[in-house]
Amino acid sequence: MRVENKVFIKSFLISGLVYAGLMAGFDYSEGQEFRIWRFLLSFLFFGIFMGLVSRYNHKKQLKKEVIETDIKRTESKTE
């Protein structure tokens, strides 16, 4: 499995569960019943969104690191 997919899955699960759990907790504190469909939709939509954002940021960071290592290599060759 590629690293980007692992980052997506971890971020999806962690952020989706935390967000959905917090929203369910706020609903419960206001006296509302637990709604499984709202919990699942919050988990899915927020989790997918955060997973995609994390995957994008991870790819962007990897490209930046590759560029920096290429610059260091070219500098060391010219010296």
C-alpha cells in the first residue's frame, strides 16, 4: 500500500471519528437523542474531506523535500 493511501486512511478514521463523536456529544448535552445516520454522515463527510487534505499536504511536503535534497546534491557537486 502506498504511503499516501495510508495517510488518507489514518486521517480519515481519526478525524472522522473525533468530529462525529464530538458532534454526538454536543447533541447529547443539549438533550437530543443519538442519531446513527447523522453520526455516520458526519464521520464520512468530514473524514473524507480531512483525509484528502492530509493526502494533498503529504504529497506537497514530499515534493518539497525532494527539491531540497536535489538542491543540496547539486551544491555539494559544485564545491
